[in-house]
Amino acid sequence: MDRRKFIKWGSFLTVSVAMTGTLTACGGGSDGDDDGGDQAGNGNTPPPDNGNPPPPATSFAHGVASGDPKPDSIILWTRVDGANGTDPVKLTVQVAADDTFSKLLVNDTIEADPSFDYTVRHKVIGLDPATSYFYRFVMGNTNSTTGRTKTAPAEGAGVAQLKFGFISCQDWNANHWAAFSEMLNDDLDFVVHLGDYIYETLPAHVLTGQTEKAHTALALPNGTKMDDGSVYATTTDDYRTLYKSYRADPRLQALHARFPVIAIWDDHEFSDDAWQDHQTYTPTDDQTEHVARRRSANQAWFEYMPADVTLDLSNPSFENIQIYRSFTFGSLATLVMTDERLYRDDHVIPESAAGGFLGSRYLVSRDTLAAAEQAKTSAGGTQSMLGATQLAWWKDQMLASKAKTAWRLWGNEVSLLRMQVDGQEAVVQLVTDAIVATDPDDLAPLRNTAILPAVRQDIQAIKTSGTLPGAFTAIHALFDHAFGVDTVNASVAAINAMLPPVSFLNVILFDADQWDGYNGERKDMMAFLKNNAIANVVALTGDIHAFFSGPVMDDFDATTPVPVMVDLVTAGVSSTSLFRFYVDEIHTVPSLAGLQPLVYQNVTNRLNGTMSTYNSWLKYVDTDAQGYAVVTLTADRLTCDFRKMKPLVNGELPASPAVASTVTVTVDTGVAAVNVPT
């Protein structure tokens, strides 16, 4: 067999086999050998091939990256910047066991092709398991940044510990990216990226002081403008522009250069709250297919992510790529990464039916949603997030891993945890508190014995009638004699003015774009785990821009739900927090004004308390945060550090260290529960 073998694969992937022997390097350069033949001479790297010099203005402006570590392989990535857009550019990929590249394991000539925006995806095979390697790319006398990567442990090998980070939601136009610099302080085996790597929509205006100064306003070559002046990516060049802009940030480059990344997408790599090839910007958007736009998003993600997947451009559908895949780390852990956008069914209550995202994706009646899902499935339809094929694959992965690894980690984009509020009871409590606040000295002693029962009776009457304003007959009966009818009438008018729509007087789900909107499939998956005694399953989740942790129940609506697995949810790296989202909506949507006390009061975050009060399974909640998570995994315990970042200070980056606080939660082997320090 040749001392070195070089293979070219289709679908924009080149492959090298690492040599069992090594070549001695003497600086950068191209070996001029792209056909798999032996390298002539004494083994030293030859000088650059001056017959094919690189274009003079080219560089590696977007850094280097590695991803999808396996016991014997890794994917390497870079991009050649400044080429003419027509001709391919030759470059050399080098891999070594040391950062001086004194002994090269790979030293091969490859090409960056304009068809793929001059990005390079190169797979190196024949590597040793659980081993660190260094890599770089060379054009003439120009070397890229040196990257470091690490292969996974061999299948079945004993592994004392894994340490990895998981992140999501890195909006260029919100807050700051100091989290990436902080992550470099940890010795991580890899990083899991759970999606929203880019945000496809550029706002009409970026408010001064709300985004770090280094992140100047971006522009798209094409784009589609919306009524509010914002512009969303539409073409392949648009999506490429976003990836190039994001990858120009030196902190993100440094993260990629230091650690291999295992990435999946969520919605913003294509379109906010997307399903299949449908977008949801307006109430009627979800009725239209956007095949070309979805394919453009697929291609750009494929070009810019160091993922060991295949894109089939000859396939005319939007399902021309499969990114769900799994990884094994010795006998310790299996990591299953799912795609929760490309195959998912529409939100069970379409935006066109609800008149927008409220009542369709957000703040949806639990009972209305359940009835709609039941009607859909009874009529032969499906309400799946994964799709039938991927769901069967997920079950196979979980079952097979039971005999192979101690833990099952699930790279899961949207939360499995039920997030709800009992709207009727919440309104009862708010109205009661508002009444007591008018005369606390006299009324506080009557709160629970007289006022609360009266308010509860009156709110139930409003719910039954389905109309506002409410008569509040019980309140009149309680207070007319003491305060006078006119005074009570004025108070009742004020109460009616603060009430939310009658539809809110139900159990309300905060987010039906999450698994709460696909409850039947969630229950089926939990039943599969429970019936097959598959334990130690932990989801790694992003998307919602908040920290959460808790057990996932077999049926959240059961009288005594049983915990089956655990969900750990990280806040976004920079994206606007869940708390701030609801504050903004309350300010801009008049019908939500009555919900303000559930979200904030006197600038104090009350959303954490609302979430905890009505969701007993939520063991840790922080809805106003940016940050990331770091997991340390052993056979006996999973330890997760939720690291919350300091905010911008008058638009300036916070002082280093930029981590404001760390909360550590643990999951013990064999127990579907989260331990949180008190």
C-alpha cells in the first residue's frame, strides 16, 4: 500500500488517510501531489509550486475549524478569501501530532472551489483514538491559523471523564460574544452547538448600547424586506454572507480553532420558527412552500460547518441533506444529534388560523392545542417533530446504546420540558393582590379568607360567560356595604381594564414551537425509553434563551407523572433573553398588557417565579440570561455548570472575567432527576 493515500469524494468533501509514518516538515508550501501518488525526494516538504501560485490577495480570513470527532477521523474546514470567484485555488492541508508540524501525518494538495464559496471540507481518516492533533492550511507562503482538534475514544474503551461545552443562539445583533473567549479557559474535549449559529433576519435598526461595538450593522446582497424594515436572507449568497460575517469574529474563530464542534441547526439557519420549507413571518406565510430558499440555507450550512454529512444538489427537494447523526465516546457516552426542523409538521394550530404567532406558537391554550392534535391524528394526520424515519432511527440509537455506553446524550434543539401557566389561577392571584394593595392595612387580613374566594368566583363567571367586562358580583357583595357602590364600581372598572383576554383563563403553554406543541410524539418517545428501561438519558438543549433544568415526564398531564429523562437547557450566547422577549411583547401587544405582573413588576423579573410556580418539574430557572454550559461526565455523575455572562455596560464589553455567575446542577446515574444547590 502507498505510504500516503489521498482520496477525493463527491459532494464537496476531500479525504486524506493519515500516514503511519511521518514526513519531516520544513515550512509551508504545496506538495503538488493531488493524485494519490507517493511523494518524491527525501520526505521534506517541497517548495511552493510556482507554476500554480495562489492569487495575490487571498487569505484565510475566516479561520479554521474542525468537527465531528470519531475514533479514527475528523473533519477539517477553512475558506480561501479573496479569490476571483471563477477559478479554483490550490492549497495544502497539513496535520501533525505537534504544533510545530515537525512530523507531518497529512500533507496533501486540495482545491477550494468557487462553487462552494471557496470553503474547504476535508476529512482525515486513519487517526488514533482519544488523541490531540494540530492542523493548518497553506497557500504558497501563507499559513492559516493553527488549529487543534481531538479524536473520540475508541468504541468500548474505558473513559474516566468527558468534558464538553454546549451552546446555542449567537445573534450578531444582540449583546456580546465574550462567552467564546471564556470557553477557551476550559480544557474541553469538544463543543456541541445546538443551532441558531446565524440569525437570518437583520433588524431595520440596531439600538445603540444593546449590541457590542465590534458587531457593526450587516447587509445582505439580496434579501427580502419586511414591513417593519427588517430584511431576511433569501438566496444562497445571503446565507453565505451571514456565515462569513459571523466567522470574521476573532473570538468565534478562536473557539473553532481550539475545539472540535459537533453542530446541528435549529430554525434561524433558515427561518424563524420554521418547519420543513415553510417560514412563519406573517399569518399566511406558513401556507407557502419556499423550496429554493430552504435549499439555499441547507447549502450554506453545509459549506460552513465542519460536519461529516452529505449534501445532494442533484436532489431537487428541500430534503437534500441529512444532518441527524450520532457519536460514541468509548463506553461512557453516546451522543445523538437530531434535526428538529427539516421533517417537522406544521404547528398544530397554524398561524393562519390564530391570526399570528400568539395562540399558534406562543401563549397557546393547552386544552385547545390537545384537541387540535387529537383531531388531526384522528383524521389520519401526523404531528411529528422528527418525522417517521428519524424517529425510528432515534429509537434504534437509544436502544443500541443501552448495551454500549453508560450515558445517552441527546443534542436536542428545543426544550422537552413542559412550560405552562394556569392562566385562570394566575389572574385570580393578580386581581386579589391588586384589591389588597388599595388598602393593605385593612384588607390584608381578609385576603385568603374572603377576597380570594370572591375573586375566584367572579373570574370563573367571566370564563364561563366568555365575555368581558366582568360583573364581579361576589366582589360587590363583599364590599358594597363597607365602601359604597360607586367606589366598588370604580375598582371593578379598574380590574376589568387590567384583565387579559378571556382565552387566557385556561392552562396556557408558553411555547408550542417546543416539544409542548408535539406532545403526542414526546409521550411516545418517553414511553419507549420507559418500556425498554433505557436510563441515563440527558437532553442538551438551547433555543429558548434561558437556563432551565428538570426531569422530562412520561406524561406531563397525568395525575402523577413519572420522570423518564432529564433536560438541560442553556441560555443563548448573546440572543435577547426570554424575559426581555416577553417584556417587549407586553409593551407592543395591547392584549397582553394584563400579563405584566406575571413577567415583571417595578423592573423586577417575576417570570422566573411564574415558571417555577406552575411547573413543579422545573428545578432551575433563569429567564434573563446569556451564557453557555459546560458538562463534566463520569460513569457515576453528570455535572453541568450554567455560566451566566455579565451584560454590556453602556454598550461596552464587560470586564474580564465576563462570567457573572455559575450555577452547578448534577444528574446521578440511574436517576432521572436534577440536583440543584439550595
